[in-house]
Amino acid sequence: MNLLHIFTDIPILIVLFTFLFSIIYCAKNYLFVSKNLKIFYAFISRFKKTDLNFRFKEIDEWMSMNPYVSACWLEFKNTLVFSESVALKGKNNDLTYKEVSATVQNVQTTVDPMYFFNEETLISSKFNNKFLQSVPTILTGFGPLFTFLNIAIAFGKIDFSTQERTISSVAGLMSSMQTAALVSVFAVGSSLLFMIFERITFQNLCRKPLSACEDVMGKLFDNISSEKFLLELLKETKIQNNSISNLITAMPNQFKVALNSGIASNLVPYLENLIFGINQMNKNMKEVAKKGGSSDEVDELF
């Protein structure tokens, strides 16, 4: 059997076409994923952890407008915890800002970034990954399918009517058996080649860029559990409540001190002057009475 006859056999052509189509489909999609992961890594690697507080809007806009990572980013953004601050008014009506939590000083997340930025969300979901995973099974299944189909067709062509036809049909049977065996060889061989190509391509084009992106995201956003953050808020609330309680407890004493100080500095000198004037008036009246003054002189005194 010559090579031309082998490669013109329909079952073998089907196996080869499926193999080539799968290789092209795999390479095309893995190159697409590799390109987008490199773009994502090039953008996110420009930022540092200390930049997040004032450059978060820039990250948010780029992530939201990039269709490749927008869905992952929208879910991940809901888990972020920002360093919130409260405004406090000072004695001179000037505003000062104090952090809500002493441990949350930058943008943190309550969920590990790898939960959102992983192989499933950034690679497998971007193309028909189930088809690629089933290609080896399909190619392997073509082997026994076309082998038994060729055998069945070959047995159906055996003719025992005459000796010449019997010899001719048996020769055709042997040729068909050889073709059937070659179909299985091509099917299993193409399945093995595809698995080797797919694994090597996936590791170089997808797995390595994804690992770099996951590493950058993990370093950029600190992971803090929601329970820990709530505990920090509870501690700060207790501290504030204790300060308010101490202030309320000290208010009566402070009010008493302030009242005594006001009376001592303002009211007491006024009363002393008033008493001094009354004493002087009483003294003058006594002197007039001793001299035997008339009532008109007393009236003049007033």
C-alpha cells in the first residue's frame, strides 16, 4: 500500500484534519491568553502597595474598561477595605483626620486575590476549554471507531461465489485490515502528540504569565480577614467609648471648678465692693445721728 493511498483514505483524513484543527485552535487561544496576561502584568506591575491610596482610581478605571479582567475586577473590588478616616474639630475649629483602624493603613482585601484571578477566570473561561480537554479522547476514539468500521465494510465485500472472486475479496480484506490498523495508529499517535503540544504550550504561554500576575496581585493587596477588621473596629470603638465615659464622669467636677472660678473672679469682688459701700453708708449715718442732724441732712445723704 503506497503512501498516497494511505493519506487519501477518508478515516485517516478525518483524524488528521481533527488533529490539525485542534492544534491551530489551541495555539490561537493560548496566544490570545498570553497576550492579554502580559498586558495585565505590564499595567499592574507599575504600582506599589504605597500607591494604592491615591492611585486606586487609575487602577479601577483601567480594570473596568479592560474586557479581559473587568468581570474579575468588579467582584474583587467588593472585597476591598479602604483606610477610612474621620474628621475631628479642634479647639480653634480646625479639622484634623484620624484613621478608623490603626492596622488598616492602605487598601486591603478580605479575600485572597487568587480566588478571583486564577486559572479558571483568566484562562479557561476565555475559550472553549472543555473542547481542548476532550480532543485527546476524541482522537483516541476515532481509532477503534474507524478500525471496526473498515473491518465491517471489508467483511461485507467478501465474495465466495467463485474462486477468483474469493481470492480477490480476501486480498481486499487484508488491505482494508491494514488501513484499519493504520487508522488506530494515526488516532493514538495524534492524541499523544496533541497532549504533549498542549501541555508545553499551556505551561509557556499561559501558566508562567498567570503565575506572575497572581504574584503581583498578592503583593499589591494585603489580605486581611473580615473578622480581624471587625475586631479592630471593635477595639477602636471601645477606646472611643472609654474616652467618652471618662469625659462624662469628669464633667461635674470640671463644671464645679469652672463655676467656683467664675464666682471667685467676678462675683466676689462685686459683693465685697457692695458690702464696703453699705458699711460706709452705715458709718456716715451713725455720725450724723451723733451730731443731732435733722432729717433733711439724712435725706441729703441719700
